[in-house]
Amino acid sequence: MRSTWPFGLAFAALIANWPAPALAQPAASPQPEDILPDSELDDPIGIDAETRKLGQSAAERPAPPPPPRDERALAADRARFGPEPPAPMVRAGEVLATVANVREASHRVTVALAPSSALIDVELRFESRAARPAELRYRLAIPKGSALVALEACNDAGCRSGVPDPVGELGAYDASVLARPSSGSAAATKPVAHAQLIHDARGQAIVLRAAPVTERAALTLRVRYRAPTRVHGGVVRVLLPARGMDPQIAPTELQLNGPGLLDPRIGRDAATEHGVSAEPWSELALRAQLPSGAPARSEVSLEPCDGSTGTCASARAWAGPREASPLDLVIALDVSPSTEGPARGRLVPAVAALLAAAPPGSRVRALAFAARAQDIAPEPLEPSAVALAPFERAVNDAELGSATRFEAVWTHSREWLGARKKAGLRRVIALVGDGGLTRGEGDAFERARAAGVEVSAINTGDREAVDALRAAIFRGSGVVLDVGVEAEAAARGRDPAPLAERLAALFAPNVVPHLQLNGNGKSRELGPLRAGELVRIDEPARGAISLVVGGRATPARRRSQLPGQRSLVAVDVRDLRTAHSDWPVAATKTSKSSSCDRRGPAVRAGGISSDAAPVALAEERVCKPVPVAKVRAQGELEVGTGMPAEPLLDMLRRRIMPAARGCFRRDRAGRPDYQKRAVFAFTLAEREVVDAKIEGKIPTALRTCLLKAVDTLEVPRFSGTVIVRYPLVTESLPLPEQVELRAATAASIDRLFPEAPTSADRVP
């Protein structure tokens, strides 16, 4: 017992001194120093005192004492700036971005459809079950080319109407959302709103921002915009794009009105006074019919330009449909290299639709062309008897050079059209291609116009037809139809009706032979006005603008209602003068501080926030992250512009020089003193020659021969445009040197080569 007592006493002392956990609060984790003794540096198990000090985490270290608070400075700071917005808790959908308990309760659309444009009114009503007032951001998809007209924000306290926004970021709307109302402001509870036109990857839209929406006061927004219409074949159309798939938004309640139009329809259903209901992810196709035989109408309006601060003129002219008469038609199929791509796959569907739209009694011939032309259907046929297989073979197999020359079309088809001249039919050449043209020396369009032949173009490409082709066709009262979108839909087996309506303009009679837009010190030809069609042109206005229709000029006028704007703001008008004052310094764009002050100005006449209930923002105003420059991922190489010099020079040596030598040799015709100089000037783009001419004083035959050499170029694919100037020269041959013979030398040569006696020298 005596020998074990010290050990038992030590064990009891150890148990008595062991840190036991308290019952009322959790115990801290035992530290290493509580169970392990201090050790030497080389002890692999123990922890020495220095290591324990270095191993303490930052959380275990005591926090520095807070700086002394200056209550007077804090009160002055709170009085200078607005209340701190709550932490962002936004549910961002495809359409609506706001706090979780806000949703769109109704979405009503009213459309007034007219031939020149569609006026669209949208009413959006929002409800909230959130505990605090909230802001919302809404993306309203609209047709391309639309203009914002009006904005209104309402709640139980009243409404505010939109005016053109004079400032951009940190403007009157942002200040009103972040600021407190001024004392004695009677309109402090009215909502504020902002509307802005944008273009993004999804298309054109109006971005709406508005506040407050509360549990006790619903928010109503009313937006009006004007959308362009399309009129083809006497049918007026406008397409309202889908808003998106967002569970926070309401279905569309649509009502269509078409004053002066016939058979208004929403999709395939007839429009009624009760309207229709559609899901927000569905697009809505609206249409109506122009009255048959309606006279030509025109209007010219002035409004702000899209994306700039200038003024633009929008000129429109339209007429009702009329019965088409049969014609003598030549279909010229463009198989040049520039059509390779989307346009080539649409050529045959466009030809099929053209034949289906041709009036009964018409006669059709066809050819394929590029730098040269060849027959497809040389004999006149009824439209229904023309087979499409030869067109498909021509598209797939034709190798007719690297140019798009109307000269080849006219040379090949003028005998066909001349033979049908006595039948009394309209004679028309329809160019079906990608809207390109190679500009040459001669003007075959003028020769066709002088012969009474009408030339029109059907462009199945994604770009508009080139200006040179438009100008040449408009001079001859033809039409240019850009049908890339409609031809793509027909090629994919979708609705072929829009393509048929577009092509009806080729056969429709002219209501007005020539439209002319006067202004900016020049006159611009717009081509003819066909029955059942709408002609529209938008361009900047720098002075008086007028549209001449049938000898009568229609001057430009400003619209009676608010013209189209890029952005509108609905706030207290007194706040428009103080949009940029009293913002925290950290909110400016030039601030490089890591801290960020999310507050706005202290007071505004139309402020809607408060210290007790600050507005929950739909997006940050002043604490947005610094935009990071977009870095191109590895492997995403940007297509270069232009063409390397070496392949181009090699192509010119192989293709141009042999042909040029042959042309100069034929023109020399053995003359030793022959000397000519010429310069090839041509432009390459989209795998073909788009412009070619020969500079220099040379004969016409030589010029024609050299131009044919350009059409044999095999142009590789590249982006952009290459302009080439390639000089050619042929020198005169020097005459051999003449040596004067002496008299004695001449006598010796005469003895060697005696002349044969003539009949006069012979003696009978």
C-alpha cells in the first residue's frame, strides 16, 4: 500500500484537475497543451510552445478594437445620402427579374394594324406579397425596327407619364428609386419607371424598370410602341415575338383591330372583339387584307434615328392588290461562286414558288448564268409544265465562270423575248440569285430597257442586294425582292405562303411607275410601286424631305404623338434637373476603391425609398463589378480580312497573263510598230469578281477580250474585299538596222542574184 500510494495520489490529482465540461454550456475542444507536455524541437509527437503560437488561426486571434464612432459624422453622412438598400435577393428569370414574391398578374396587348405600321399598346400589372417594397426589371420582346412611343406607371396613388430621358446612368430614375421623398411632397407614393430600347442576342426588346410594387399597392405599367409592317400580295403582316419561358409572367391577352382592312387574323383564327389568349413563349402572327383596288397612299414622318441623336425620315407608299396579267418570263438562275452557301440551297425552292405564283397563260423559258450562260428550258412552256430537275442539275454542276454578268443573260435571251414580242405579253427577266452583280464596261440593263424588257431580281441570300443591282433595276421599273428569310422557311418545309406573297410583286402591275425621294440635296429612285405592295425607306433627314408618288409630292411631317425614342423616364419633372448631384463618391465610374457605397442621393421630389422600408433593387446601381474584357478562347480564330498577296499574284500570272498575251497578239495582227498599255482594275469578294474594268485607250475588241480573261479567275474564299490593279503593256518591235550599200558592192550583189527577164524584155 505504501509503495502504491504516491501513484494513486498522483492519478487522483490528475483526475481532479482534468477540465470537465459544464452542464449549462458546451465545452471547448481540448487544446494540445492540455494533454501533451512541452517537447524539444525534434520530438515527433509533442508540440513545442513556438509552434503553438505560429499555428493559431486568424479566427482564434483577438480582433482589433473598433475605431471610435463619431455619432455626429455618422448622422451627417446618413442625412447626405439615401438609405442603404437591402441585400440583393433577386429571382432573375428569362423575362422578369425581381424579389421572389413579385409576379406579373396580367399582360394585355392591343394592336391597331395599318398598312404603314402597327401601333401596339401593352398593359402589364404586377402584384407582390413581399414584406418590403421592391423594384422590377422586365424584358419585353418587340419586332425588329420598332420605336418606343409612350410610357406610363400607375398605382393607387396616381400615375406618372414618360418623357424623353435626358441622361443615362445614375439618372433621374435611379435617384428616385434610391432616395427619400422630400418633405411635403404630395406625389411621393406615385411609382417611377424607365423604358429603354435594346438590341441583344435574342433580338430587339424594351427593358422596363419600375418601383415600387408592394403588398398593399399593385403596380401597372403601360407601354406603347410602333412596329413596322410588311405588305406583300395585298396582305399586311406583323409578327410579335415570344417573350420567353418564365414562370413569373402571365399569359398574353391579345386584341387585334384593323380599321380599313379586311379579314384580320391572329395566326389562323379570325380576330374577334374578345381577343385571344396565348402562352408567353408563343409568337403571334397578325395579318389582314388590303381592299382590292385601293389607290396609292403615302406618308413621310420625322422621328429620332435608331441609335443616334439625329432625325430620320421614314417614307412609305402602298396600294391595294390588282389582278395580274400573263407575261413572257425568262428565269435566269445565278450559279456563280458567290451563291455557294445558304443562298444556293434556296434557289430551287424560290424557282418553284415563282412558277406556282405565275399567272395563267404565261410562257416560261430558263437559263443558268455566271460569266457565261447556258440553256435550262429553251422552249416556251406553261408554268405548270416546267420541270425542276434541270434547275437542280444546273445548281449542282454548272461551271460558268467566276462572275455574275447580266450581259451574258441579255445576249442569251434577247432573241427569245424578241420572238414573243408580237404576242402582247409583258416581257420579264427574273434574276434568281444572291443579289450580286459584276459591273462591266457595257450597260446591258439599258439595252434591255430600250427593248421594252423589264428586269427584276429575286435575292435568296441573307444580305440585301447590292446597290449597283438595285440602281440598274429601278431605272427599268423592275423590282428587287429580298426573300432570304421566306425562301429558307420554304426550303425547310415550313409555311410557303409568305414566299408566295413576296413573289407576287413580280407579276403585279405597276400602280406608280417610279417613286422618288427628294431631300438632302439629292433625289433617290425607289423603283415602282406595285399593286398590293408597300415600299419603305428610312434615311437621315438634313433639311426638307418629300416623297414623289405619281407626280405628287408628300412632305415630311412630325407625328402628332410622341415620336419614337431610345428611352423614356416617368419621374417627377423636378428631378430631371438634379439627376447627377449628391451621389456617393464610391458610386462614380472613376472610383478605384475596393469599398462600394450602394446608397443614392439623400432626397428627391419623387423619391420612393425610406430608412424604415428601403426598396429591394432588381439590379445593382453603383456596385456593379468591373467589366472584364472578353478573352477569345484557344482555338477560336477570327477569320482574316483580305487575301494574301502571293496566292493572288500566282493566280494572276497563271490566269490573266496567258489570256492577255493572246488578246494583244490578235490585236497586233503582225504590225511591228504596235504598242498598247492597259490596266486591269477589278474587285474580288465572295469568291467572284464583283467589278471589272479596263483602263486605257485601247480598241473595243481588245477591251472585250481582256474582260473575258477576268471571268476565268478561280477566286478562293476570304472575308472582306480585295481591289486589284494589274498593269499590262506590250512594246513595239524595233525595226532591223539598215545598211547602205556602196555602188561596187551593189553591182557585185546584182551579178550574184540576176533578175528574171520580164515579158517586156523578151524579143519576139
